[in-house]
Amino acid sequence: MNELSKGKNKKHIILALLFLGWCLSYLDRMAMNVSIVEIAKEFDLSPAALGVVLSSFFAGYALMQVPGGWLADKFGSRKIIAISIIFWSIFTVLTGFAGSLISMIFIRFLFGLGEGGYPSASSKAIADSFPKQERSGAQTIMMSSNSLGGVIAPLIATPLLVWIGWRNVFFAIGALGIIVAWLLWRYLKPENMQSESDDKEAVKKVPFKDLMKNPTLWKLAIMWFGMSTLIWGLISWMPLYLTEERGLNLLAMGMLTSVPALTGAIGTIVGGRLYQKHFNGREKYYAPVFSLLAILFLYLLFNAPSVSLVITYQALCTTFHGLVFAIIMAMPHQVFSKNVIGSSIGFINLGGMIGALLAPTVMGMLIGKFNGSYTAAFIYLIVCATFTILAAARLSHSSKRNQDMPIEKSV
């Protein structure tokens, strides 16, 4: 096997392992969203209290986004990835030992803090392992794991929940995390994460304050705030919505929610491919339209007369969400130098996680305030998602990008 073939194989293995790490993280998160029905019964929690439990993860997760990106840029992705997975796996196990509302909130906060280092570190690993022209495609394939995890997680977590109870679900997933951390540590060695030797990218360090002056960075963060609010609001509350409002049992709910997750994964993968061929430089035209369509199908979802239409509209909503998500995650690899990709992805993800943090709690409060009605909660998602349209419409076109990207001039 020649060196070129070896290099391609290494890149593909790295991408597969990073994808596996994302699937695990998503399984951990979805286990809580699936288990929340049983947890609510055991702890006798109100909708507002449930929202706080669901949001506590995102509080820690959001808090770690920027520090996680900075640490990945400074110390390398391998260390941060391994530490992050081990840390969150420990607190996944501890979730199964939670004995009160306060302990559950505290454990889930620390769980989020541990998981918060993985997004930036995995994006940094992509930048270190792939040449620039391949990074956007690799990034969107990796990030499609979010939606694919939504397909797999209910199919795994829901039957386990029924068979062994919610506490044992977290014990099993935590043990799996230690194995995944070992696999990633074993393979993500410097000699395996080296892109082409003739890579001409500059390696000059860029101060974080200069990165913060980049307007495109802020626009992408706002875009992800809106889309993250939409998707995590749905993920957090659709299990209860389908069981309480639409009358489904746990197994039926788990199976049906995997359908929109699958279409979201397809949307992200297709979006990544289209970005490389058509969207690059035209983000301001495509992203607002896709965002508007996602909002339209969200509106139709909660007004649908039947369960089948609810799932159909949710699937269409997540498809267009996936297309927008692909643009948000692919664009940084074309705009920013790889030596600041961890920090830039971390900041963009911070915007998204603020939305994800607020969505479950605000929706829970609105559901409680309006006597169990979900209408106001879904309207909240629509309002936040409109920020994506506004920010996307102001993205700079490719021909003007050098004026909009002072960071590119300084590296």
C-alpha cells in the first residue's frame, strides 16, 4: 500500500472514530430525554422542574464551549477528546445514582461541562487531519452524527428503559464511553493526524480578541442560536408531547422519533456535499430560505390533526434544519485558519448552546403557565429561529469575504 493510500485510510479511520464519539455523546443526551418520562414520575416533577433538569446539561455544556476550543488549539485535540469522554462517562454513570432533583441537576451540569470540550476538539482534529478543501465535507459528515444519534438512541435507549429501568441505562452507556475514549486515545496519535506535508497554511497564532472582531463569527453564532433552540426544543419536549398530547406509549414514541432524526442526518450530509459544490460563497441566499422552510414545518407540526402528520412535518423540519446546520458547521473551515478552528467552532457552538440551554426551561415554564398547552412553547421556538434568518441574510458573499475576515489577513 503506497503512502497516499495509507494517508487516506488514516483520515477515514479518524473521521469514523470522531463520528463514533459524537454518536456516543448524543446517546448520552438522548437517554435523558427518553428517560425523562419515568424520571418525572419517580421524582414527581412539574413541567418547570423538568425543564430545569433538561437545561442543566446545556448550562455546563455552553460554559465549556469557548474554553474547550482554546484548550484544543493550545494542547491539541487528542488530549481534550480523551479527557472529555472519560469525564462525561463518569457523570453518565452517576446520573443513574441520582436520588433527588438537586443531585440530578448538579450531576447533569457536570456531565455537560465534561462533554462541552468535545465539539471543538473534534473539529480541531478534522482540521489537523484533512487538507482545507476536504474539511467542510468531513465536518458535515461528522456532525451528521447528531441526527444519526437521534435515530439510534431511541432505538437503543427506549427498549433498555423498558427492560432494565432508567438507572441501568445510564450505567451501561457510561461503561461504553470508557471503551470509546480508549479507542480514540489509541488512534489519534500525531503521526496519524498529519495532513499533506505540502500544506501551506500559515501557523501564526491569532489573539482571541482579534478572533472576536470577526463579524462572520458572530453571525454564525446567532444562526446556530436560532437553529439550536428549534432542534433542542423539539428533542427535549417531543417525547412528552407525543405521550401526553398525542397518546403514544413509550416504545411507539421512541420508534417514531427516530424518523425525523434520520431525515435530519440526511439533510446534514446532503448539505455538506451541496456546500462544497454550490453553497460556498452563496450562504446568504440558501441559509435564509432553508431556515424559513424549517420554521414553516415546525408551525405545521403543532397544528397537525394526526400523529402521522406530526411526524411527517417534524421530518421535513429536521431536513431543512440539517441543511442550515451543514452551512453553519462547514463555513468556518473555509473562513478560518486551522490554528484557530477550535476557538471559532467553540464560540459558534456557544451561541447554539445558549439557545439549547434556554429552550427546555422556557418551554417548561410556558407549558406550566398555559395549563399544559404546548402552543406558546412552540411559538417560542419559532421566534428564536427567526434570528437565524436575519443573521444568515447578512452573511458576506465569497467575493467580499476577505474584507469581512480580518482574521484571514492576520494569519
